[in-house]
Amino acid sequence: MQNILWKISKLVICAAVLLLCFNGLRALHYAARARFTVDVLEKFIQMYYEEHRKYPASLENLPEINVVSYREGLAFDSKALKNWQGSGYRYAYELLDQDRFVLSASPDELWSTGIEFGITEEGFLKFNAVGVDASADSHEEVKGWQAILRTDQVVTRISR
């Protein structure tokens, strides 16, 4: 009887470890997608600015966007984000005036990585891992974060 209980307890422990590993990998993938999404959205916001000489009042003003990065194995489809929330992150965009904006992605799930991403009109993709919360981040907050590399070699398709 003790032998069976020992085997069952080992099985339960192994299942718990596998579940934690799976959640960790999922959280890392969600963080990579959030970084990619913020980066790609900023590129389209800048394209909007070049065409209209002002930043969009909201993200809904952007066309439908489909972007694929084969190198990173990531994709973005603006239709997939309902209410600018998806894959464990909440996205926030704020137009401060005609020439300033802030775009951020904050984790909103229990099993997240605890990393948020943001970018301003200056074009420096940044991240923060201290004092992370699910609320929208201010322009000044994002400007104070650490910069990271931008995404390159993406394929885009815009629907108008």
C-alpha cells in the first residue's frame, strides 16, 4: 500500500512540475507576442502620422493589420485583439497631443512573466519588470524604462 501511495505522489509531483513548466513557457511566449505587438503597432502609428501629419486619436483609426515575422515565429492580426486585450496582456494607447503618444502592454494574468512593454513617439521600444501592474502606463513611465531591440524583417499586409 505504501508503495502505491509513493508512486501516486511521485506522479502528482511530476504532473505539477510539468504544469508549471508549461505555464512558464506560455508566459514567455505571451511576453514575446506582447513585445512584437507593441513594436508593430508603433510602426503603423508612425505610418499613419506620415500620411495624416498627426497621430491617430485611437488604435481603431488604424487599418486592419496582419504582420508576420518569420525569423521570430510571431504574427499579429489586429482583428484578433478584442478590446485591445489578448494573450495575457492588456494594450493601452493614449494620444497626449498632436505630436505625442504612449502605447503600452501590461500583463493581466496570474501566470504572466511580470514584464510590461511600451513605446512613445520617440520610437524606442522599452520594457519594465519592476512594479508591474495591469493598468495603462504613462508617457513618463515608459520613457524611464530600459530600451530593447526592435523587430525587423516583418512582412505586412494592410486592408483598407
